[in-house]
Amino acid sequence: GAGVSQSPSNKVTEKGKDVELRCDPISGHTALYWYRQSLGQGLEFLIYFQGNSAPDKSGLPSDRFSAERTGGSVSTLTIQRTQQEDSAVYLCASSGFAGTGGGYTFGSGTRLTVV
Amino acid sequence: DQQVKQNSPSLSVQEGRISILNCDYTNSMFDYFLWYKKYPAEGPTFLISISSIKDKNEDGRFTVFLNKSAKHLSLHIVPSQPGDSAVYFCAADSGGSYIPTFGRGTSLIVHP
């Protein structure tokens, strides 16, 4: 596609439920990032995929968070047993090469609200 | 521990004047700096970047200045336009990381 597509755009879930957020990167982009932005905070790095290498999961806040990238394309971020502090905008970005942030293209994000 | 700091959460400027957005960093390993612009309900979009080997980079109305000794960078927008009203994020990374660290953003409002 022309840009990075994220779905759903909005998600309201009850505390304790699991949620899945999807990211369709730009076709051919090898690098994929997940960030989140909580209210009043900056963009917090979560996880980074580069080609077929093992992902960098150093930003995941707890073991309730996991992500996978199938076939080097679509990525799914899963949050298990959601908590209210998980409420944030989850942003996905892709890049055709690692490094030089000008090459990162962000999606519009998924706004997650845990009630 | 914030490695990239944008200490002004908001800035209000009159149309036609200069907007100056500031950013400080603490990690001396950072060697590449970026500014992103974000409108509500949209993802951030890349605006301008600068490598640590330079102290200035200019692109139209946008200029980024880097002061490595002070670990400080700034984005100048001149002249400011109402369409520039958005949240501006400063970000930094190092050559070996490829994972940009972002500040909390500064909300710029340009009044007509």
C-alpha cells in the first residue's frame, strides 16, 4: 500500500481482556517498529523487527506484551490481560532500511482505551 | 530517565513570526537527530534531520541547529504559518542503535 496501515483505529476494551493490534507496513520495508504514546508522554519504544533477525524486544513493558511479524510483512501486537495503564495510542512505523529516521513512515495509530 | 527532553510542552506564536522549539539530550552517543511533526489523529511525519557532523541544516522555512557541546538542538520555523500548528517531537539515535528515542513533544500554536 501507499502508507503504513494500522487497525483498528480505535479500540475500547474491558480490563483483563486480551487485544490484538495490527500493522501493515509499506510493501518491501524490512524494518518495523512499535511505539506507544500515553497521555502527556513522548513516543515510547516497544519493539523493533529487522528482516529475519530476532526482534529487539527491549522496550516491551511487561510479559503481557508480545508481537510477531509474519512473513516479514504484517505485524501484530498483542496485549494480554489489559490494564488501565495500557491505555495509549499505539503507533507502528516501517522503514526500507535501518537507521536514518527520515526513512521511517508512521501509521495513524490505534487508540486503545481500557475501561 | 529521559534521554531526550523537550521542556516546553507548548508554544504560542503569531503568524509570520519565528517559532523556536528546543530539545536537550543527555546521551553523548547520539549522533543523529530528527524532528517529527504530528497532527491530531495522524501519525508523526518526518520533518528534518541533522547529523552530528553538522551544526545546521536548512530546508525551506525549517532550520535545525545543533550544539553538541551543550547537547542541545533547536528547530526554527520562519515565517510561521497557521498550518504549522501541530505537536513537534525531537528524536535522537546513534549509529549502532537504529531505534530513535523521542522527547515528549511541544505543541505549537500559530495564531493568524
